[in-house]
Amino acid sequence: MTSPLDAFPAHERQVKLASVAPYLAAMFAHLPRPVQVEVELPADPGRLPITARQLLKLALAPGQLELRDARPSADGLPRLWFAADGRAIGFAGMELADDLRTLTLRILTAVFEPADFVQVLEVFALQSANLATLQKIVGHMLRSTDVDEALYAMLSGITSGYGLGFNRAALFIHDEERQQFVGAKAIGPADEHEAHRIWEEIAYEDKTIDRLIEDYSAEHFDSRFQQHVQRLVLRAGPADDDELHVAVAPAPPLIYRRTPPVNPSLAAAGLGQAGELVLAAIAPHGKVLGLVLADNVYSRAPVSPDQLTTFRFFLDQTALVWENLSLLRRVEQLARFDSLTGVFNRREFEARFVDEQSRALRSMATLSLMLIDIDRFKQVNDLEGHAAGDEVLRRLGGILRQTLRTHDVLGRFGGDEFVVLLPNTGRDALALAARRLGQVASQGGISLSIGCASWPGDCADPALLLPTADANLYRAKRAGRRRVCLSEGEPFVIEAP
């Protein structure tokens, strides 16, 4: 892009080397109206005062200060003129030796009315409040160790009047395998009556942003809009201007002003009826994690360019926090689960065993345990190789997870041994569970021997469940395998279902 200074390369270089304080650059970028600048340049660039260079640098940058003309000075003195709406001021020679802050004050008071300064002050006050709020919210997210809590804090920043101030916001998680977005979380009223009730409550109780985040994290808010969002699945349509198709491309948040939306799933969900809809992908390092939707369906307030810029900044911070917490969750999963079978590893199982023992002793509830061994597993490794053995372990892990109850505690104890804790389970229910498990495994081509023990019937202390079950497993193996052995009675064969 050309400028009047292009004809004066030596002067232009001096101008571009000048340093300007960021706050002054921001102030000139937010002037209420454009200010035209003209300059007369001395032949020697060295005679151009530093303040003149700084002002010209501001006039070359994007903003409200515009350099309209640059020409040689007839008498060798530098001169600068500033004009806006018929009001003007000029400086020459030694007047340009004053510091930039002093000349800035003279320029602005000469070309603007007092009311114009109120307008600029309002802009800066709004930005300052928004940034302070977003700083608090990002702080909450960074302190959180839970992805869900962090994402609720993010949505509260989008909807809170202390933050971006949208009426409502929704988060959709990216399902990469199915190429769709699944509704996960949402904050906002379900209808206009609810919107006014919430706004009045916030104003009357003078709720701070910290209080709002606590309410949202604890789910102390109307959930009808969230329930609606959680039933939704969004898919990009075939049209090139489909909102979802455009939103996931590498692009900043976009405002859509189409009613109804082009995207069929958005239209069917009743989203995008507000006149304006903001969509943006959360995509750290180019990997799409989710999609955020925000609108002003009740207030119908237009989305400002500054609001959209702050929205983008906020989502960039959210993306990094989300990615870091997801990595942390993955590391925790690796530390607790056996990577081959997907069940608890021995260390995690032993920790859960201690917890269940304490719970059983406090409540005097029954607690049972099964120790499971794959019959002739060594032969599979020796004859078919370790890859085949790993596949058997992987299949058994899946069978155990699908067959057992959700509150049973399942772990891999090592090699081909698995262990299961069954809270609130007596001896009779334990025998039935072991028989059913052996039958399901047999259907999958895996023969099991299972040793069982139950407290308080089989041992005086729940800590003795494991050695008691181990002794019973040894009896089941010695009796011919594919058997279940309890402390009382002979081992019984696991019959085909």
C-alpha cells in the first residue's frame, strides 16, 4: 500500500525507526473521527524532530490518523498540520521539539469537541472492563484441573454482562470419526421471560463474575437451554456458504445474518433465528476440538467489531487451556489404566481396594472378589505368538467391561490374571456373577478359571479377600480348569449357556 512518504525514502526510514508508546498508538487508533495529516519535510532527514517522526509513524499505521500529503519544505523547516471537520492546528520548527504526549494533547483538544473525548473514554472503559473480566475467567480456567469446569467458565465469559455479554452461548464437541458436532454445554435462558428474570436477578443481587462462574460450575442455573443443546447434533451441509463448513476453516469468528441459516441442522434446531449468529471453531494448532455458538436472540443487540475481536482472543485462550487439560487427562488415564486391556492397572486397583474395604467396614456391607485366570494362556503365546496373546487379553478386557456392573472395580493384576471387586455382593450373587462371566467369555472363545471370596462369610477381614480368592483359584485350576471355586463346596464347571 502506497503512502505520500514513498517519495522520500530517507525520511520514511527515519519515521519507521521511531518508537511510539503502545498506549498512545491505541489512543490514536480509537479517535472518534479521522484526522488528516499533512507534512513539509526538510531536505536533511536528520533535521526532522523525533516527535514529528513519531506522529508521522502513527499516521502511517492503520487507525484514525491519515497522512494525506508530504512535500518538501521551501525554507528547510519541518511543518505538520492536523485537521478534522473544519478544525485544524499546525506546528513548525521548534514547536515540534516538544514531547509526543504534550503535542498529542494540543492536537486532540484543537480538532475535537469535549463530547468527543467522552466517546473515546467510553470505548476505553468498556475495553478495560472486558479485559479485566476475561483475565479473571482465563485465570479460573487455568486454575481448574477439570475440563468441564474450565469450559463452563469459558461459556460464562461469553454470556456474562461483565464479559462479552451475549444472551446465550453453546459448545459443541467435535466427533472426528463421524464428522459432526455434538451438543455438550450451554449457558443462557430458554425463553424471553426467563431471560428477563435472570438479568433482573443478576442486577438485584449484584452478582460478580466470580459468583456467576461458581453458579455455572455448580450448575446453579436454568438448564432447559442446555438440555436442548445436549440433544443436538450439527453436521456441515454441502453448500459452500454453509455456516459450519465456513466456521471450521482457518478463519476468525464470523457473524452470520441469515434467517433461517443455510445449514440444515442449525435451522432444524431453531438456532440462528436471532438475526445475528456468531460461530467459531476452537482449534489449537489446527486441530478442531469444538465449535462455539453465541447470539443475542432476546435483546437483539448487534455484535460490534470490538466484541468480535475480543471473542476471538478469548477463544484462543480457551483453546490452549482445553488442549492442556485434555493432555493432562490423557496422562492421568495412562497412569491409572492398563493400556492393553483398558481396565485399571494393579496400582489403581489396589488403591480402590483400600477404599472399598473402608467403605464395607463402615457400613458393614458385603464385599466380594473374583480372581480370574485365562486357561492355558501360555500355550497361546508359545504356539501363536505374543500378538495373538495380546489380542486374547484385549478381547477379555472388553468382555469384562461389558459384562460387569458399572460400580464393580475391575483391574488387571498382571500377565493373564484379572481381579474384580463386587461391592454389596454376597456369596450367592457372587457365584451367579462368576458363572455368567465365565459363560460370556466361553462364547467369545476364552476359557476362564475363577476363584471367589466374600466378606464377611469367607474371611474375618476384607483385606484377606485376595489371598482367599487366590487359594480358591488354585483349587479351580487343579480341578481341571474352566471352573468357578468358592470357599464352600467343590469347584463347579462353567457350562455352556
